[in-house]
Amino acid sequence: MAYNTHYMTTEPTRAEIDASNELTLLEFGAPGCGFCLAIQPALESALQDVSVAHLKVEDGSGRPLGRSFGVKLWPTLVFLRDGVEVARAVRPSSAEVRSLVGQYGI
């Protein structure tokens, strides 16, 4: 799976995320978020040649997945390996996005 352009219509449960056995990038944000829109070119570029499940999760009040990860600001990127968080970036710059993707082999 490569870069996703659209937010998921139905978010996965925390149990589904925890049971994952693949490299996963959870991107928490919202379609109208300026910070979220600003990092999209960097995300698309960084994820172009890698094998990662990129889950673009629309976050907000009452959304259980974001709350279970303690998301407070958008975008929040959570990098997971086999369902376990290995890195997190909150409102990252384009350079931080590229660095994290490269660092974790995602």
C-alpha cells in the first residue's frame, strides 16, 4: 500500500491496529487542517518507493482511535512496526517526515 490521498470513511479499531503485523503509518488529521495539507507533498514523496500501510485517519472529538493514541494536534504521524509504536511526529516539517520515513525503514 502506498500514499493515500483520502481520509478513511471508517477508522480501524485499536485492537485491529495493535494486531497488525506490518509496517504502518497512521496519519491523524482533518481535511480542512492547513498543517495537514502542508505536509502532503512530503508524505507523498517519502512514501513513494516504500512498502508501508498508510492509514489516513480523520480525527476529531469523539473519535476513539485518535484518543487511544493521545492525539492532540494535527497532523500527528504514528509509525508502527507489528502494532507497536516506534516513533511519533506532531506537526512535523517536510524534512522531519522524510527523515522519519528513512530512519524507520518504512
